[in-house]
Amino acid sequence: MERAKAQIQTCTVDDVKAKLARGETFHLIDIREDHEVQQGRIVSAIHIGRGILERDIETIIPDRHAEIILYCGGGYRSALAAQSLGEMGYSRVRSMEGGFKAWRAAGYPVVQPAS
């Protein structure tokens, strides 16, 4: 984990909230498991589970220079995923520190799944 964190870029939940508020264009990807997404997700995030991220990313985001921010539950899986995408040639990938737990703790809006 420490090696992965040394090789990636990160951002905070405040950074992501500000980018969303400014209407910036970037890909926000929730890599949590399906059952975790049932707890809610960040507005405008797309869900690509960690288990299929590397398999599907080139189809979903073919531009390897697109800005991508990944988040998971607490920031560890997204750090490893950011490292992996970097190795695949994606040059602007960041992991959101603290993940969804930090987003919720900050009181930022969450979209609940449809019942």
C-alpha cells in the first residue's frame, strides 16, 4: 500500500466537492462493490466495480489523458486502482483520500439508490 501511495496522486473530498461545484469536466468513478453502492454514491459518479475496472476502463474512458478521480470506501482500493490505471497509461488519475467515508463525514451530498 505504501508503495502504491508513493506512486500516485491524491486529492481530498474538498477538492472533489469544489470541482463538482465549479462544473469541471472529469470522470468520477466509484469502484466500490455493488452492495457498498447501495449505501449511496457521490452525485455524478459512475460505478465501475474494482473487480472489473481494468477490464472495462478502456471501453468506458478511451482517452488516456482524461482526468479521472477514483474513490472507494476508505481510500485504499482506489489508491491501488489508481496505480494500476497509471501502469495502463492513464496519465491523470487520482485517488480521493478517505473515500466515501470521508465524503459522508464531511456532510457532502449523497445520491441514494432507487427503491
